Amino acid sequence: MISLQPSSQSTPPIDGIFRALADPTRRRVVERLNRSPASVSELAEPFAMALPSFVEHLKVLEGCGLVQSEKAGRVRTYRLSPEPLKLAENWLAEQRALWERRLDQFDAYVMNLKENEK
């Protein structure tokens, strides 16, 4: 079982990850960064918004650890950090397994009722 509480300051809380991924702009940035690292201007290009507004999205993503940035000269480049995504993926897998188990138990209960009616 995965701990959902941060064990250190470098592990982001799962609430922040899901909050960041709830926004379609931020999800598209994550999708883009799946291909390769990119500069702020490259990431902002497909979006019809002011650069300061777009940078706020990047700050949210970086704040929860989904992306990391580094500055070389005047260019800030972002790259995806897969560990928080793995945390979210594992949490979703646990929830899926829980509900599959419950549905299997419910199915067995209904089948038992049908057998008793005969």
C-alpha cells in the first residue's frame, strides 16, 4: 500500500497532484512534456492566454512536483517528473481493485439469491 502522506518535502501530496490534473490546460502540458522537455514559450504556444497566466499553470504543476524546471541563460526548460504520476496511478489502481472486489462480492450475493429462489 502506498502512503498518501508526504514522507518528506520532496514527495508531493496526492491532493495537489489531482488538483493540478483537474485543469485541462495543465493536463495538456503534462501530455506535451511526455514527449520531451520544452521551454516555456514552446509550452505556451498552443494556448490562447497571456504568458503570465500560463506561467501560473506551470507553477501549479511544479508546486506539486509533476514538472521540474531548470534555467539556462534566459530560457527556462520544463520536464515531466514521473514519480507523482506513479503515485496517482497507484492510488487509482487501489481504488479500482477495491471496487472490483466489491462488485464481485455483490455479483456472488445476487447469484446466491437467484440459486435460493429456484
